[in-house]
Amino acid sequence: MPRRCPECGGELIYERNTKTFICTSCGRVFTREELDTAMDMLTEKRSRERRRYWVR
């Protein structure tokens, strides 16, 4: 399963020479650490939004 860009949802490809992930849609470049952090932040944001929806 391909990873998805946390910025735009585009497919990420791994560039072996630079050890980075590059979004095929928006062109954003992530290191492994940056990608992990961005995905954690996105997961937390979605979790907060779900809680807010159900608490209404």
C-alpha cells in the first residue's frame, strides 16, 4: 500500500539516493522523520475532529 502525502493526499515515492519521500502530486519532499511527524499530526487532527463531531 503506497504512502499518501499528508499535505495533499498524493502518492509518495521513495527516492533512494536522497533517502526522502517525494509527493508525485504537490512535489513536497519529506525525510522519514518529517513524514512520521506530519502523519502523527494529521492523525491527531482527525481524531480531534471526530470527537468534536460526536460531542455536539
